[in-house]
Amino acid sequence: MTINNSNVTTKKLRHLLRNTTSHWVGNGFPVRSLFTYSEIGPQISPFLLFDYAGPANFPPTEKRLGVGEHPHRGFETVTIVYDGEVEHRDSSGGGGKIGPGDVQWMTAASGIVHEEFHGQDYARKGGPFEMVQLWINLPSQYKMSQPRYQSIVNSQIPVAPLPGDHGAVRVIAGEFNGIKGPAQTFSPIQVWDMRTASGQTVDLKLTAGHSAVLAVLKGSVSIIDTGSIGEAEVAIFDQQGDHIRFKSEQDTTALLLSGQPLGEPIVGSGPFVMNTADEIRQAKMDYLSGKMGQLVS
Ligand code: MN
């Protein structure tokens, strides 16, 4: 008997992004931007930006390392900590400290100002630091809604085994094999933090018509007919098709991002991402006139 596979189609690899240049965000985050919306926005929608900070080693210090007060409007910032600690405080009253395995899901929406620093306990001890910050776009109808802050700790994130014990998926947002992640989102999104074992082939069922991005943080994978994709490299797949398949060449840590494309214009400037140039001008005025609030010291 043959199995009818006619409904299974593979998402084709569209781009391989390899960004080796690094810049500092404030004095705390040595960042490689693995993708930004400026070139490939519609393909990766609703994802806008992927900043990979570290891995780096910081010596002990009494100084506050990080980035001081700055605004955001029109999207969400999602911070995933692998090593070290990040402290955040924002003008909507949100705040907290997150450590390894924890996630901070901040909805800037109509506007916040915030600061992001290394946690004080971590800073005093020093040591390895590694985190990811994603920017995820909001549908236009939610861009001016109330800011929101979700602190998601490691123990709230379910771990789903990959079929055949080929690894595991921490389901941060969306659903994997019926297991739901804790993040509340404004459009259908999958954020899966994956560990895959060396030598294993991984086949992931995704949604036809949704964007799909695989970012390798540690280790390496190969995708059919392609060379290796290693540390800090990103594979961007076609929205058509409903599967991706890759082979782990080493024990690998990778983030899989997938979502329903918003299909709306993306107009951004610095910390603001809206739909029109007028809305960007308004965002700048609103920030300068204090309408995004301020941090209470
Ligand atoms: Mn920020």
C-alpha cells in the first residue's frame, strides 16, 4: 500500500542570511541583526527583526550595562534569554527581571518608553550572556491599542518532544503537536525554541500560506540541496507549502518562527513601525511631547 502524500508540500528555501557584522545596542548588548524587515518585510511578516545578542562573556561590574530610556510604537518586542539576566522597566508600569529560559513579551502598541539593562545580580557576578530580541508586527487595528506586558518564566513554557525522540520544542507561542504555548498574540504566530539531536532529520508541519524562518543559534543543520546553516545564520522559506525538513548536523539550538502574513504596508523609522509615513511623523511628535509616558525614577 502506498501512502498518499499528495497534500504534503515542502516550503522551498528562499534566502540564506549570514550576517557576521555586529554592533552594540547601548553598552550591554553586542548584537548581530540576523534579519530586518527593510529588505524582506512581506516575506517574513509578521516578524520584523531578529537581534541576536552574544554569546558574550561579561566581567563582574557594579555598572549598569544596557540601553536607557527609549520609545517603541506599533509592534511587540519579544526577549528570549539563554544566558545572563535582563531587567526591564516601562512607562505602562510593566517591568521585571528575566533569566535563562524566560521570555518577556512586551506589546508596545500605542507607545511606551522603556529601559533594558543587565540584571544587577548577574552584572555583579559576570559570566556568559546570550539573548534574542524579536520585533513582531501588530495588525493595523491593534497598533494604537493599550500597551501590555507578559512575563513568561521558563516553568510556564511547555516542552514537547519531537517525534522519534529527535529533540524537543519549547513552545513559547502558538501550538506544536497539540501543545499550546503561553504567549498571547494578536495574530497567528508560532515561536518554537528547538533543540535537535545530531544526525536526526526533523520534519515540521507548518501552515500553508504562513511565513517560516529557521534561525540557528548553536550547532548546524542542512536543508535538502543546501549546504550547512550554522551559528547565527537564518533560512527564510517560501510561504507556500506546509512542511519544512532539515537534518541536524550537530546538537543544535534553533528558533522556528512562523506566522500569518499581515499583508499591510510596513513603514518604519527607528523604534516605530507603522503603516504610513504620516503615522511615523505622528509617532515622533507623540514621543517628543511625552504622550508615550515616562519612566518614574
Ligand atoms: Mn527597546
